[in-house]
Amino acid sequence: MSLSQVSANTIAKEKQIQQEIFKAIDECQNIVFNAGAGAGKTYALIEGLKYIIQEKGGNLTFHNQNVICITYTNIATNKIKEGLGNTKLIKVSTIHERLWDLIKAYQKQLLKIHIDKLKEEINEIENQLKTEVNFQAYRDLTDKESFIKLILENKDNYYKSIDRSAADFRTKIQTFLVNHDSLLTNVSYFKSLVGKIFSINNYKNCLERIENEEYKLVIYDARYNSDRLHKMMISHDTLLEYAYKIVDKYDLIKQVVLDKHPYILIDEYQDTDEKVIKILNLLADYSDQIKHKLFIGYFGDTAQSIYETGVGNRLSVLHPDLTNISKKYNRRSVNKVLNVINKIRKDNIEQESIYSDADAGSVGFYYGNKDNIDSFIEQYKTEWNINQDNKLHCLVLTNELVAKYNQFENLYRQLKTTNYYRNNWKSINTEILSHELSKLGTIPNLLYRIIDFKTKITNPKTPITDFISQNIYRDLTFDQLKKILAILESINGDSINDFLESIFKIYNKTKDESCNKIIKELLELDDYTFDTFISHMLTQLFPNIEENDMESTRKKIIELLKVDYSEYSSWFNFINKVENQDVVYHTYHGTKGEEYRNVIILMQNDFGRQGQNKFSSFFTKRTYIGSLNGEELEKFTNTKNLLYVSCSRAIHNLRILYLDDVSCFKEGIKAIFGEVEKFDVRQ
């Protein structure tokens, strides 16, 4: 068995690197620890945490202090917790969870920031109404206040009419909005106008309630990733914004954080949002200013920066004067794989295995076409004896193929072809296909919650606490809970569309307040009717649609909701990484942090709209990288990092099938992978 005999020489050198981390901890010297894929960054971080427990634990306990460990994903959080065992000294969590834990007690300060945010939003909307061409008819009104009053007084009638055809909608609105025909010339523009008026009114009402002390708390709920500012609810991105502002503005809060948490360690720093790095730099600067001991350790690898939201290689700019510690010893892959990934990254970190028996496994690069995919995979299923205990992981370049092989092709296509994702195509990979719920887009997140709710209420073994929040069930008697469960279990429907219709029917018929609270928590709408839900979907997925497209667009939403439920279930399993098949298909990005014994990578010139000739360009330009700069260098680096992350997932066997002609850049491929062969089905 390969990768089982640790080299005494390399393990000694690895331990020496770990000693450098321990020394930095002792001296409160802020560090950045860089190590290649499979080098054991998380292992080094866990060892650092264990050292703090062992050497500093007594002092931390005496002063009622603990250590913050920030991770990028919930999977990483669980891995670190498992590595540490049972300890109360280390707080391991994702950045959003930890930031909220740090600032949620400072509601007085958060209220001030929230008030500023509300005022900014009002000013922005009012500026849009004053300048954008779509609102010229509104600007021409001589009595805007009367119009606004009429709209606000007839809000319920508006929502009841919103999903009608343009002609019916116009007729219905004219029953209460007389002498305003100029505004209804374009129904789409009118709806956009009314939406902005409702938003301004909501924000002003919220400001008034804050002033009257009706609203006293800013709320962050990790289940949702869209703001409900007028209801005092903030999303993931807004949490980062508020956290930075509150730490920047209030020295007392910086002092409290430093007093409670003298050690802060960050896993996968290259994927961390820029605001988080700025927060940590503020803490570091303030600790120097007040002569307070603080250790900050960043653990990661710039060559694995593949997300646009991450800080990438800008860490030293945002947080200067860090001590660099690097590690080249690999704990994952055989030498043949290491040889390939070293040639891909081609920088100051050239990895070598810690194992003396790493000369095993295989790497191969082939070219063919899309018709070869199934044969290629079948060949290696046989050759590598693929089964449930020895899976094959296939990395697919395009999202379409990932959706196809994971059985939710139609669902993906329906979402992808909406106006929102046509205009925000770069967001598709994270908003539709991310394994982290916090990164799913507004509508994918909503659909996920609905599927999750449907799955749980139809499974009699699901604990009630899994689908009813504590703030609802804690005050209920057993009989009341039984009644609610009976109501919820009566919700039915084979499709998402039918299931939602059943939900709204029950919501509007039942008099059980707790049951309706559950539905409100699930959907988070302004009004609870099926038409309002469709309108919400329209607004999010087809913003600013033309009047003539309203009816056809509504049909597209219904088609989306009526996609066979098996596809929704398959997508749900994909998001949750439920891998029941012998062959598992991933996006390139979705494999970050994972490792697999057997890997096949499907590669081609085009990367959808994200780049024509993405990889062919990389293999061509690799020989003259020194002459690249600006946007050209940025694109090259992005492709290099993506290829590096993908190939470095392999432990033992790695194969690439390139689905285009490679003759023009064959030498660039050979420089990394060696021989390039045409794929032929072996008899």
C-alpha cells in the first residue's frame, strides 16, 4: 500500500516548520503560513491550536478568555472540531457566525449603523427616481404626494393585481388610481416605481419605529442571504459591512475583542472576504497602539485562490508586516501527481512527499471529443475497479454537464436562462451550485429551504426541532404541537408548484398563529398568497421585464416550479454532497478542500461565458508568462489556480480528457503532463 511509510528525514523537517509556528504564537508575532495543496495546512492549524491549549490553556481559563478559529466552510469547521476533540477554549466557526457572535451584544451601536444604512438606501432610491429615464412620468406629476398616498392605501389591492396580464392589471389599478394613466403606459416601469415607493415607505417606517423604540434589535439569521432591512434583518454580506464599521468606529469594542480573544487563527485565508482582513488588521493595529498582546495567524495558499470574493494574493497589502512561514511537504498525493502540480504552480513552493513509498499511482493526459466522455469514464471504472468503497470523482468544467450528470439538467437550465442569471452569469457557479448555503442566491436559497421543509415534514422520523424554530415551539404545549404537526403534515403536492399552493391554502385557512409563523419564517414574503410568491420570483429572476413579456415570463416561473420533483431532489442532494453513486460529478470549484483517490478531469477550450479558449490560452501562454501583465496576467493566474486546485485533488490516479483539438498548444501540455495521447476505446 503506497503512502503509508513516512520518511523520517522529511517528518523531522516538517516538525521544525511547526516549531516556527509555535515560536510565533509564543512571541505574539502575526504570521501567514503558506503551503501547497495537500501539505496539511489544516493539520498545521490544528497543531497550533493544540499548542495554545497545552501551553496557554491555564492562563486563558484564568482570565476567562478563548481562541477564535475562523473557517471558510462548515465542512472545515467540523474537521477542525474533530481534530481538536472536546474543548471550550477554542471557538471554531465560519466567519459569519463568529462575527455575529462578536458584535450582536452591541445593539446600541448596531442600531446607529442600521439607521445610517436605511438612510443611505432611501437616498439611493430617491436619486434613482430623480434621474433614471424609466421614472420620467413620475417626475412629471404635479402632486406626487397624493399619488404616493393612494398607492400606499391600496397596497393590498396592488398585490392582488400584480400577477395579472398587463391589460387586466391596468384596468384593476385604474379603479383606485384615477387620472394617472400616464404612469400606466408601461406596466413594467410602473411596477418598478411602486416597488421603490414601498421600499422607501418601509425604510421610513422602520426608522420611525426605531426612534419610538419599537425596534431595538438588529437581527442576523444565517438561513437567509437577502436583506430585510425594514424588518431589522441583515444578510451575510451586510453582516460583514456592519462588523467592519462597528470595529472601525468603536475602540471599546476593539478592546473587548482583544481582551477576550488573544489568539485568532484563520483557515484558507485566500478565500476570506477583504472586509474580514481589514477587521483583523484594525485589531492588530489597535493591539500595537495599546501594547496588548495578540497573535493572528493566516493559514492558506495563494495558488488555491479561485473565488472572486476572496482576498487572494492581496493579503500583504491589507494586512502588512506579517512573518512568512511556508511548507513544501505533501501529505496527500503520489509523486506522479506532485510532479504535475509543481509544474502547474511553478513558484517558490515545490512540494515533495513526506512518504518514502510515494512512487505509485498514475497520471495521463488524453484528447478526444464529447462523444468519448462515457467510454473514457467506463474504461477507468473497470481499470481502477471503481465501486462504493473506491469511488471515481469526475471534475466537469461546464455547469451544464455537472447538472446533466447529477440529474437536474432541466432545473439548472430553467434557472440559468432567467434574466437575472443571464446578466449575472459569473454568479451561477456559487449561487446555484455552491455546497455552502450562505453562498446560494436569493431564489436558489428559497427553493432549497422549501425542499428541505418538504423533506422534513414528510419524514415521520424528523425531530420537530429540525423544522420548527425554538422561538416558536418553546412556548407550546404538547397538544398544541400535535395540532401544528397535523396541519403541516396535511401540506401536499408532488411538485414544488403544488406544494406551495397547498402551503398558501393552509396559511389563509388556518387560524393557528404558530403554524402561520412557521410558514412566514420559511418564505419571508411581504404577503402570503401564491400570486405574491410568483411576483417575488418574477422580481428576483426577471427584474425590469417589459410589459409585453409579463405573461410569458409568468409561465416561465410556473414551468420552473413544475420541473419534475426528482430534479429538485437531485439538486438538493448535490448541494448537500450526498454521494451515493460509484462515479461522482463535481464542478471544478466545488472540489476545493477535498481529496479523492481517483480523479478524472474533463477539460475543453471554452469555459462557457467565463472564457473562450480558457485552457488552450493557458497552455499557450505558459512559456512566456514573464511578459504578461494586467488583465491578461490576472486571467492566466485564475486559470492556473483552477487547474492546480483540480489536479491536486488526486491522491493516486489522475486522468485528463481534453474535449477539443490540442495540436496548437500540445507542447504546453507536454511541459506539464508529459505525453499527450489521443483517446481510443481499448478493446
